[in-house]
Amino acid sequence: MNAIIEVKNLSFGYTPQNMILRDISFEIKAGTFLAIAGPNGAGKSTLLNLLCRALKQKSGTIKIDGALIESYNWEALAGKVAVVRQEFVPVFGFSVIETVLMARTPYFGTFGFENKTDKQMVNEALEATDTAQFSLRPLGSLSGGERQRVFIARALAANSPVLLLDEPTSFLDLKHQVGIYDLLKSTQLEKGKTIVAITHDINLAAQYCDEILLLGANSNYHIGQTKEVFSPEQIEKVFGVRTFVGSLGKENFFVPLGKFAKDSDQITDKHT
Amino acid sequence: MKELLTPKKLIIRTVSALIVLMAVMFACSLVGTESISIKEVFSGAGAQESVNPDYEIFVRVRLPRIILACLVGAALACSGVVFQALLQNPLADPYILGISSGAGLGVIIAVISGLDWMLWGRSPIAFFAFAGALGTVWLVWIIGRLTGKFHVTGLLLAGVVVNAFFSAVIMFLTSIAKSQQVHSTIFWLMGNITEEDFLVLWLGTGFVVGGIIALFYISPQLNALSFGEEDARSMGVNIAGTQIAAFAIAAAITAIAVSLSGLIGFVGLLVPHAVRLVFGPDHRQLLPLSGIVGAIFLVIADTLARIIIAPAQLPVGVVTAILGGPFFLVLLVKYSRKVSWLK
């Protein structure tokens, strides 16, 4: 499989003295589900914004599907990369279907209307995310989990090979967190999409993602297979928190240990 | 329940609204202090010796006034739609970024400097209003840009501050002006629909209709922009292009409206909301329908302004506020319930 995202020597900062990202290089192969994890302020959202050109890098290159990101116009880039940001509800009450349809804006005809293909894409996206049942309801009337599914539906309707998500499960309860990750995983497996999601939940990431980009302070980063990257040592190094690691079958799970964690002194090794 | 907008629905609704507009224009043209008969009007101008008064009133007094009301109502309503979308703020109206105070300042400068030249047979007031309006929006835009590329909060605050500053300058100039000058300024500020020159009317109509068609062309992008800049960009919208085009067109048609009729409040705030409450927020429909409803609303308001205290006339801005406020509240309560029921 070819790399669909290639990042080389990427640096970004608002001032030269205060660089947020320094000299970052990595590749993401098409069809991979990658999580970006790391402490607050490490530059995860900045990196995501660079990958969709919401920000422009100070140096280095980003290639999407073989071409420099700057070589795309906005419409063409939207055809390559769809973004799901942290929840934003517009002041005016667009319905679910109107919201999802907006992903097709670059393909509208001269008079600003959708064609059959657009409608089909929208319907497929609504079905895939199980949002068709409330497609006529206003966005503001939905719960957080439902709304997040709508935004994922909108990203799917763009029919782009890459999906970027900024903390898609923040504010959601356990059931909805799992629901969103199930949806993303099935999107990856069934549609072959490349998914890049920022997350604070290393357990969900460990369970669902093929690869992890662990981004620490001062642009210390580590990218690789989930099992390689998520070790107690790495996690402690990057987050500054000790963890208890348990295994369930092939999966590892991490329980962060705070100062007051019971028997935390005794729990240092990996338990199986 | 709101279904998706289709071209067929849009055409049917737009044509129906246009038919209502025509009916309202026709009905309002027959109403006034002098009653006129349609039959007489259609019998033509009359022979040279015997002037047909009904025809003269219809063509020279009422028709221009009604066309101007349409033009101003449509311009203000569409401009309100655009500013609300661009600033993602339901309180935005065409005057929010300083157009009103800029135009007002232009007018008072023209009035107190006692300019008596004529340009194409017109007093300088309209030109000063137009230049003041556009100049102020440009100034606010530049200040807004300094706070970020299209920083909505920065732009809004710049608008508020410039508005307040220019209002203070207007107050200052009003205090040092002679009472006759003050009167004509205040009369202008209250909004006033009178225009007899058909050339001006047709030119104004051409620009406003052209502007609204251009805005309709970018209405899908305005939909996406309602979700914020970043979201819109990731949906493939050329943000800078859309914002500059929408902002420039909305400012220009507002400046045309203001220079022809003074400051008429409420239309640009209420009409977009009323249309949105009934037909939903999709700009492809919101823009044309708001334009037509704005025209209908201002034609009716101006007719009432002509007849309520006849033979004297009320400033039309008073009528738009008195008529628009309660009407809007009824709509708000009725449709908010409907929307909350959907929860």
C-alpha cells in the first residue's frame, strides 16, 4: 500500500521563538487507522490543522495522495481530506440532512443544487452512521453522540479517502464512545478509508487503531504499530503518569495511576 | 418537518412570493390621500389640455415610491441575511458594521457644509451618504483584518466602536449646526422613501437585483460558512473569496439603499429571521425569499406611513419598527414551539 499522507520535516509555530511543532516526519499508509495521542499543548490539533491546510506550515512538506497539499485548490482538497472537528452547532437550525448535504457543496451544479450522485452519497452516509432515522430533525435538537455521528456522516458524504477527526469522543459517555469508534473502524474496514483521529483515550486507541503517533512536549514523537508505541515506559515518558497495564487477549489496557492510587507502589510491572 | 429544498420547490415559492409582491404593489398604489381609479389610470396620460390627474398621481408619485420601497426592502433584507451568515450572529443586521453611522456622517457633513452643487441633477446628500457608508465599511473591514484574517469578533467589535465613534461625531456636528440643517439631517436619518427620477430607480434596481443574483450564486457557500470558517474550508469552500464577495456585495447594496432612502431599521433584522423561521435556514431559498418578503414588507410599511396620519406622513422607519416588532414576536413564539417540539 502506498502512503496517502507523507509528512517531511514539518515545523510550525506562530513565532520563530515559540515553535509548536519541530521537524516532524512520518508516513501514513492508505487504509490505516491512526490515533494521535499526547499531552495537552503538544500540538496534536495543530498537526491536524496542518494536515487539512487550515494552517500553513513554516517549513517542511505535506503530501496528500502523492501531491503537495498546497497544489490542491480547496474543492480538490475537500475531495481528498474530510475533517470532523470538535462539536460546533451553528446558530441557525440546519437539519441533519441539510448538514450532511453540505459536504457535497463543491460538486453542486451552477444553480447550487445537488444531483443524483450527491443524494446517493448523502443517503449512504446517513445509513452508515445510523442517522437516517432523524435526518429531518434540526441539529440543535440532537444529543452530543447523535450530533457527532451526523458530523461523521458529513465527512463520509464528502467521499474523500482520508478522514481527520479532532477528539471525536470528547464529551460522550462510554456507550457512545465505543459506538463512534465502532463506526470509524467499520468505515476503515468496509470503505478502505484512512482515518486519523486525535484522542485522549489511549485504551480506545489501543483497541481500535493500527498505528499510533504519540506526540510529546517539544515535538518528541514516536510513531509505529500500536503495541510498539503504547508501552508503560513510553506513556510515562510522554504523559508523565505511571500506568498499570493489563491484557485481555492480545489487547493491552492502561489504567493511569495517580498519587493516591491504592497500592500504586506495588503495581509496577505488567500484569497479565 | 423540513424536507430538502429542490429546484422545483424553490421556483414555486419564489414565483408565488413574486405574485404576492405584484398584488401588494398594485393594491398599495391605489391607496393614499387622493383616491384614484384604475380605469382612469389605464386611460393614459390624457390629451395635452386636459391632464389626467389619476394617471399623474399613479405614475409620477406612487409608482416611483413603491418601486423604491421594493428596492430598499429587498436590499436591506438580503444584506441582513448575508451579515447574519458571515458573522454567524443572529443579531447582525445591514447596519452592524457601521454603514448607518458612516452614511449619517456623510449626510450631516453634506448638510452643514451647505453644499449646493448638483451632480446629475441631484443634491450631494445621496452621494455623501453612499460614500460615507462604503467608506466606513471599508474602514471596519481593515480594522477587522488587523485582528485576524476574518476574525468575526474582531470585525463586530470594530463595527461597534466605529459606529459609536461616528455617532458621537454626528451628535457633535448636530449640536453646532443650525436648527434647519439639523431638521433635514434628522429627517434623513429616520428614513424616508421619496424618489421621482425613474433613471435612478432603474439603475438602483439593476444593481440591487444583480447583487442579489450574485449572492444567490454563492448561497451554498454561505450555508457552509454558517458552520464556521474552519468547517466550511474543510467542505471545500474558498473562504476568503466567498467572504470578500459576500461582504462587498451586501455592503454595496446596503449603501445604495441607504443613499436612496436614509436609515430604515428593522427590515434587515426581522425579515431574514421571519423567513428563516418559516422556511428554514438554507440560503439558496432564504436569499431570494427574504428579498421578496423585504420588498413586500417595506411597500406595506411605506403605504401605512403615507396614510396613517394623512395628509401628514410618518417616517417609514417608525412604521417598520411598530409593525415589525410584534409581528416578529408572534412568529418567534409560534415557530420556536414547533422547533422545540421536534426535540
